[in-house]
Amino acid sequence: MARLSRDSSRHPAPPHESLGDSLADWPRTWLRRKRKALGLPASHDVGALGKLVKALRDMVESRLDIRVETAVLSFPHLVALYQDDSEDIYDYVGIRQMMLWHNIGYFHPVVWETAVLFAGHGHGICPDYQNWTACRSYFRNISDHDIFAVHYSRNALTTSLAGLATATALWEPDYRRTEDFSLGYSARFGYSSEAAYWDIVSDNLSKIMVSDPRFQKPTMIFLTGDMVENATFQRVLATAMANLMDPQPEIVMGDHIFAPARGAMEFAKRAEWNRLHPPPLGNGSEAVNTKS
């Protein structure tokens, strides 16, 4: 994860925007196809992440006595994690990627964590998803949001100033994100003092909005990670946000561990319903496409 968060780990990847991109990426894509033909993961990254997904799948199948054949996988938005990585993880694990809504026009097949976090708290998804008429009305009246998503764990601090209305219409460009695996809670003793560590954490929390004051300030702050309840972190976050905006936006922290997983479940539940119950002609597409 730390390596995939670095700009130095970037490489050309589909979708290619020019013939030059395709030619530059040909050796990498050829090697991936060769590895897959031999029954190997497409890359080291796919193998590492795929093993994690396999372990989770096996645990679910064992505890619930079911067979997992399809799934929605969500990923941290790392700058060197690409669409083909996501697709190859599905292939390596042997599960089918669920299609997200009919004709949704979802730009990027990678389901980023910010999107499922938003959905996991009940935002940007039609509550009565089995009623096309109700969903059409819901999406026509939904509001756009600028949200600030902060993940703080023992291993990392990441932030994102993202825009979205529906959970499947996330706008999260790289220049409005930070990813730092040297600022997790466990790293604090590697700094000259704990106070110095928290000063850098504060700067990182403010970095995106300070970089361009023209950015719309968030209406909600979403917190995830196993250390967001830490009292010092809470105080540093509150102070950093108070210095940037007044009044302060709502902070959403409930279920800060499993909210993204619950959001992925909401995606999967709706995808399966839509597969079994295609939208009525002239009705369903508008129901899910109005804002996305």
C-alpha cells in the first residue's frame, strides 16, 4: 500500500489516451498476460491484494456456509493502483465483478473507498431501491456534496476533498488527495518529538484546502480508520478545520471501521436487484442516471 501511494510507482496503464501510451505500456501488459496464462497473478501487487481478498472470501464462506461467486471490491484511492489491477484481482481470486447499475456510466471501474464510505452512511443511494419510480424522484432531487474524507490508522493518514451527489458519481482527482504512510499513529515515535509529529499531521489535514483556497469547503467530514477516536487526533483535526472554515461542517464518524464495507454491500445489493429486475424502458435509466 505504501509503495502504491507514491508518485514514483506510477506507470502507463489502460485506458490509454494515445498510441504512445499503448506502446510504452506494451511490455508491462504483455508480461501480465503471460503470467495469467501460466496461472499466476498478473503482477506482484495483484498477488498480494488477491491473497487478502481470498482470505476474506474464505472466512465469509466458512462462517456463513455460502459460496461467494460475485462481489464488489472497493480500494483505497492510491495513485499507482489502476483499473487493470482491480480487474485482474477479480480474475485471480475467481469471483465475478458485479455490474453497478444498468447504464450507470460509471467512469472508472475501480470502486474507490470514498464512494462506498458515502454510501455506507446512507448518502447518495436510493433508499427504496426496488421502486424505480421512487428512485427516479430521489435522484432528481438529490444535492451535490463536497466532502472531506479522512482515514487515520496505525499505518497511514490519507485525506480526500471529493465531490459527489450519487455514491456512484465520485469526483476525486489526485490533486485533491493526500496519502502518507509515514504519518500513521505507529510512526509518531520516529519524529523528533510527539509534538512535531502532530504538527505535521495538522499540516497534512489542511494541505488540500490550503493548496488552493478557491476549493469549495466541505459540508461533511467522514472519518475512517482504527485510530480516529484517539483524543489527540480529534483535537488536532478540530483545530485544523476551525482554522480553515467557520462554521465547521458535520463530522461523521459512526462505524468508522465497517462503514466502507457496508457501502460496498449496498452497491452489491442494488447491482443484484437490477440484474434480476431490469429497469422498465423509459423509466429505470432516468431513475439511476439523473445525477450521474
